[in-house]
Amino acid sequence: MNKGKQIRTQFVTFYSYKGGVGRTSALVNTAAHLAQQGSHVVTIDFDLEAPGLGSYLGKLKSSYDERTPGILEYLDDVIFGEKLPSLKALSVDFSEHLALGNGGALYAISAGDTSDPSYYSRLERLKWGEIFEHKHGELILRNLRNQLVEEFENPDYVLIDSRTGITETGGVCTRYLSDQVVVLSSLNEQNINGTAAIYRELASDKKSFVFVASNVPAGMPSGQGQLFTERVASFVQAFGKEPDIFVYYYPALSLEETIPVMTRNGLSAKLTDPLYQSYRSLSNTLELKNRNSFLRALEVAARDLRRVYIIKIRSDTSVEPELSSLETLLVNYPSRKLTHILREFYELAELVAANPNNPRKWGASRYKQICREAEAVDNRAIKLARDALVDYYDVALRRYVEKGRMSKPFELFALSHNHLVLTEIAKGNYDWPESFLERRLSAIDKGEESIRHEMAWVLFNLARVYDLKSKPRKANSLYARFLDIFGEVDGFGSLESQANAYACAALASSSLGRYDSRDHWARLATDSAASLPPDSMIFSPFVYREHPRERFIKEVAEKLSPTL
């Protein structure tokens, strides 16, 4: 590890007193969701007696071969062969199979090659009591942690699938390898009592715990006198608190290994899936407990960067912006894609500050490219910083025009979400946006720029201007074109953009009298918005302003009158 870096990796063990509670499923789905958010994750199957991780990994990568050496071969070589194998070489990289667009990564180290006849003889001699007494077992495990951090270049998480019950291996995973322990238990009596007994032993280690009530049947009634409520009360009595997470269960899950966070059925389907919500909540809970995570560092740097833009917009030269958080991010995570995006944002703002009267030196091509990269990333910090950068460029362009210069530079910075154009529409200035958007549409139609995403939003915004200028025939022609390509647009970036996109499709459908389609898109807009945190802001296609989440949902209902 490079000098000056701090070890930030969080080691999280997933433990259950009994099998069959969905421990491995919870680990795999949590790992996939964390990677989708931009984290680097390593998973290890430490359930050496009954490996299960491989069955799920085959769902991520069909060519995955379970007959690969893993952590058992590593331990055997270190303890008895006095060798030090590479953990990175033993791992399988699943990052490309997650279709990650944000630089996240997912690696897996299997339990070992169970098809090798020597697997069970190696397992038989892995007696941890003797290893701790005669083979420096604690030092071996400490070196294992350090080697994982070193070889995987400071990953954000190492998620460890532990052995169930009261076992030596389970103790190794929970006591010596973990910073946090995810404790899974069904709500029946034998699970609660057995798990609580183990927890009382572990609690003295002062670790961080996440309590998960698993295998909860979806749709269980709650309330006084209901079985579910009584079982939760039993959990509280045993552990002293309610479960942090409820993981729901469908009977079909007993028939195959599934990874709900990787479904390709569209975001709206996932948002209404209780199991998906369970795993998302679990990964978010781990993030909240991890004070030194990459995603948290990214959030701090993005907010600081936004403050820098505000200072520049106000032209307040007396204030010295604080950017140590960005420097920290660059030192600790220089190769992360999201770090690269923030660095680009900062450098572009510096170009504007250095050349306020010459937009041609503001890096138009870099600006458009990095904004499009950011738009494709589902990350709140990046969205915050991107929107702030776009605002900064819009203010700089407006100042340039107000000095009597021509508006031609706007063409250099054309974006699907050009805030200045949208702001002018919101102010009731339709002539200039109409001319601008017509030129953009003409350029795209001529093949000068073949960006499907931008074409969709140019079509919608120009149709909206025609609508507002009482040109219904022109408007409906473009609304129809917009809807024709809407389904072909590959993703919308953030959840806020998703909600806005569905509202646009609902509005276009309403104008064309396609009421079933209108109701469908309006429901998706509402579902997407409802899944966001309460303080989220969503851009309204009705009034061209950002609205708080609840106001946006109310507006969709009032403007479109869908049957929600």
C-alpha cells in the first residue's frame, strides 16, 4: 500500500446460528449492490464445510468454474506449506459482468476446489485450536487481512461468508477477521435463542453489529395479537433491540439461487420488490456504519466542490474555498472512475475562472463528455456535483451574453439538460429556446451528433415549447417522435432523472390522448420518486423547476390525473 494511505477497508462477516436463513444470498446481493454504487468489494466463502457462494456467482458469470482453488488452499499453503500464495490470483473478477458504469468492482474468493480429493484432507487438518497454539494463528489471520488490503488496493469492503453454528471457523470469521458482523436469524424460537447466545459472546469484542431478521414471509400481517408482531417482540427480548433489517422470503427462493439486485426487469419492478428493498437497505446500513468509506469520502468532496462553485458564481474573491476533501479523495482513491469525474469537474471550473470572457477556452468537448459520463452514473454525490457544475457554466454563459456578446457559445455547450435553456423556458422566454432547440434537433437529424439520449430530450423540450406557444400540431408531432425513441434510451442515470423521464413520457402520452400509456408512465414516475430520500429534489417537466419529492408526486397526480 502506498505510503500515507490509511487502511479504510471494512471487513464484514455474515453469520447465522443455523443454516437455511439466506445468509449467502444476503451477502451476494449486498456485495452486488455495493459494487453497483461504486464500491470495490471482495467476497470470501469461509463456509469451508458447506460452500455455497459459487452457486450464486454462476448467476453473475455463466462461465464461472467452481473447481477453482480458494481460501482453503491459501490457508493450507500458509500454515503447513509455509508459502504465501497471491489472494488476487485466487480471486475471480465479476466486475464486467455487473455492467458497472461507475468504476465499482466485485471479486470473489471461493472456499476451494471441492472436486479435488485433497480438499477434505486439507479441511480435516485445519484445526484452529492447534493452529493458534502452535502456528501463530492470530498473526496468520492479521496478515490475511493486510494482504487483502494490499493486493486488492484498499477495497472498500471484504464480505466474509461464515460457517453456521458454534464452530472454530465461525469464531475465526466473527472474532478475528471482522470489523462488523451481520447477524442473520429467522424469527422462530430456535434461531432467536441460539443466535442470541452467540451474540452475547461476541458483544464483548466491541464490534459493530447489524441485526437481520430473515426468511420473513412477504405480506405477513402485523399488529396486536398477530404472530409476526409476537415474534418480533421475542427478538427484541433476546437482543435488546428490533432487527435493523427485515429480509423477505418467497417460496420460489428455495428452488433456485437468485440475485434480485441484478434483475434486468427495469428499475420500477425492483422498486416494488420487497426482497430488493431488503438487500438495498442492508447495503445502505453497512455504508452508514462505515465512517471511512469511499462513497462517504466522495459525498464530502462533492459537497465541498459545490460550495466552491457557489463561491465562484457569487464572484466572492475574499473567500478561500476549502478543498482538502478532494485532495484526500485523490490521494486515497486516484484510480476510481468517480474520483476522475470530480477531478474533471474541478479542472473545468478552473478553465472558466481563468478565461471568463472567452468561452472557447472553457473545454466544451471535455465538459459535454464528462457531463454525459456523470449522467450515466447512479450516484447522488456525482449528480450533486454535476448539477452544480452545469449551473456554474450556465451563470458564466449568461454573464457573457449580458455583456452584449453573441449567444453562439451556447452551441458549444449544448447538453440534453442544458439548465440555462430550461431556465429560460421556466421564465416564459420561449423564442430563444425554440430557435436553439430547433438548431440542435436539425444537427442531430443530420447525423452530426447521433446521441439517442440527447435526441429524446431535445424532442421533448422543443415539443413542450411548441405546446406553451400554442402550436399543438407541431408539439404532438414531436411528442410522438419522443415516445417512439423513449423506450430505446439506455438508462436515465440517477433515480431523480428516472422520475423526471417517466413524467415526461406521461405528459407526452397525455397530450396525444394515449391515456393507458399516460397512467403507466405516471405510476412509474411516482414509484421512482417515492423510492428516493424525503429531501430529494426532482426536476419537473411541467414548470421547469426542481421540486421536493412530495411536491413532485403531488404534481404528477394533479397534472396527469392518473389512476394511482
